[in-house]
Amino acid sequence: MEKSELLKLIGKRIQEIRLSKGLSQVDLVGKVEGKIDTTNISRIESGRTNPTLFTLYRISQALEVSLSEIVDTETTI
């Protein structure tokens, strides 16, 4: 799997989880600990940026799911 494909899959997974919880990107930004902005969430969800492991962890905590659920590209909601 190529890097760009993996980034898109992880971004899509984050978006699926966020939408399943009825959250907008702005809502998610408000729940993430530390500094992150809506533009960055948008870039992550579209696979246009390579988030750090710590950023993915903070997003998983805000979404109240495990980090493994964020990076599980085999499952869809």
C-alpha cells in the first residue's frame, strides 16, 4: 500500500467515526486536547497531510475510541 493511499484510508476512518458520533469538524477540534485547528482536521480527513502518532492519539481520545480503531483500515462503520 502506498503512503498516500494509507493516509486517505486513515482520514476516511476518522471522518466515518466523527460522523457516526454526530460531530462536525469544529466539534471535534473543540474536544481535542492541545492545539489543533479545523483546517488541520480537514487535511487529515482528506489524506493531504501525515499526522503524527500523537495527533492520531489525541483525535482518538476526542472521539472516545481506541487508537487501533482509528488506524484499522479494514473495518468500516
